[in-house]
Amino acid sequence: MNESGTSDSITLIDIVREAIQKEIDSYNYYYRAASIAVKPTAKRMFLKLAEMEEGHASVLGKQLSDLEAQVHIDKAITSNF
């Protein structure tokens, strides 16, 4: 049984965690690209893309917190039955 109280092999929480990691990886990729870019326009573009990925990770992090909180609420409600 996983942390969501189900026996599914993958949960929504797992998916969101993986998505957050992918956003972080993308941020790092674009940030590194910006650090080696020679042209200022390319550097700005990569930094903007990195910023966008950081924003995505932040939004997903908030969603993850909400999902985890709901799991705890669901467990509390159903544990009395």
C-alpha cells in the first residue's frame, strides 16, 4: 500500500513529484545553456525559459502540498470506519 492509501503502482502524488523533478531538470538545463550562451539574446532567452520552468515547479509544488494534505484528511476520515 502506498502513502495515498491505495495499492496502485503509481499515484497522482507520484506523478506530480516526477513532474516537479522534470521542471527542476529543465530549469538547470536552461540555466546552464544561458551560462554558456555567447549572444545576449540567446542568454536572455535561456534565462527566461529557466524562469518559466521555475514557475512551473512552484505551481506544481503547491499542488503537491494540497494533494498530500487531502491524503491525510482522507486517511483521518476513513480510519474511524
